[in-house]
Amino acid sequence: MSASPHKTTEDRDQDQGQGQSQSQSLGLGQKPSAMPDPSGPDTAIDDTEDLADDVVTAQKNISDSRRQSKLPTGINDILPVPFAPNIRPITISDLESCIALENAAFPNPDHRCSREKFEYRLTVCPELCMGVFCTVVPSSASAKNFEIDTLRTAKPVETGRNDGAVSVLLAHIISTRSNADVVTDEAMDYPRDYKTNRRNTSSVGHQEIGRTICIHSLAVEPKLQGCGLGKLIMKAYLQQVKNSVLADRVALICQDYLVNYYKRFGFEHVGPSKATFGGGGWNDMAFKLPSTTSKKKKI
């Protein structure tokens, strides 16, 4: 995962096996542009992004060399339409877009969430998953030679809309709940009989009453990395989790080079992770949430 790329790490099946408004409705508790080098570290997110807290329209934090080369300097220079993010929960209907984004964001197949895990998580706990979407008109995208993998899998914004506008996934966070304080191999796995046995009595996968939210994937479309989307979705996600008062902490695992990135959001570096996913070598990160008791005292 490293929850890195902006992705978190873990997730490849170890078993082999719309919108002008910004809608941050994560119903918790309710049921530029060059592709990353596969030989290098995952880049599901770009740790150079650094938006001001009150900035909604993500603006690219570019280097002097990019300015000199006159490459796009912001997300609106890259997208074929003005950036009007729609932040909403992800559901099983978004499965193909999540897979397309994951594959694009993680050059290393061993660090990707598998189709099976996506199906499981988007079926049993979609309320813990969030996506940043943007409405795009295909003809405008074609005219500006704009192409990303999730554009092909995008669903229509409205049935019968004349311009054929679709809702394109640009970034996502995929999570489950766990009884452990950090992300474990068991938390990253899933029960193979979940489709027939709705009541999970094992310690594998999503734990309905778990007090730790484990982020398994934080991924940003490669062509839009560095535009602040990773920060946008992480801040929105943490705020929703805080408001839900349903967990004690948010945990993830990441590679060494992303430790400081997650510290910016308030995550603490717990230490080396025991997770063996993708060959191991991860770091445990944890974000402590205000306790339910202290919240009640303030009311």
C-alpha cells in the first residue's frame, strides 16, 4: 500500500486465487503525466502535493524546471473540463473504475488490490470507501486528447443526457474495519465464503465492530498526481471518520519514502510493520481519533 501511491499497500490477493458540488457523504456506520517507472517505487500518490487547508480546487505544486518547460501547472490545465470534484462513497457499481485506477496507479502488481478484494470490500463495507469523481463529456475529452484509464470505465451521469457526460473516478480510498491497532495480513485478506456466509465469524477481513479503520488503498490517477488530489481525498476522508465517532483510529502501511507524507495529516509512525503483503518492508502508521467519551463531554 503503502497506502501509498497514494495507496496503501496491501492489496493484491495473496491467495492468487456528479457533479458541480462537493458531496462528502461517507455514510460511516450506515450501511504530468508520464506513467510511473515500474522498476521504481510505487507512485500512487505524489508526496510533493501540498495544498492549503482551505483550498478546494487543487492546484499543482510544481518545480522551477516544470515552469521553465511550460508543462501544465494545475489540474485545470490537464482536465478537459473545469475541475468540480464530486466526493462520494464508492459502491460495487464502481468496481471496474476502481480496478482501472489501481492498475494505473501501482506499477508493481504485487502492491495492487485484487479484483476479488475490491469485490469483497465494496460489497461488505462500501460505506468505508470514498472516491473523487469529475463529470467529463467524452467529446470534449477527445477534442483535447485527454485519456485516462478510468474514462473508459466511467458511468453516465444521467440516463439519456444528450452530451453523454460521464462521472470519472480520479482518486479513491478503500478501507475495512479491524480489531487490531495496526494493519495486519489478516485485515488485508478476505473470507472466501463471504458470498454465502454473510456473518463473518473469522478474524480475516472486515470486522463489523472493529475500532480501527484500515486504509488498504489510496490511489490517484497518475496523470493527475501532484495536483493535490491525494490531500483532498485524505482530508475529506479523515473528517468524515472523525464525524462518525465509530472508530478509535485510522491505520495504514506505507513505504519508507511516504512516512513523512502521512505525518502531515497527523498520522504517527508506529514502527516497522509485520505485514508480509507484497514482500513486506512496510511501516505502520496510525491516526488517533477523538474518543467518543470526550466528544460527548463537549456537547
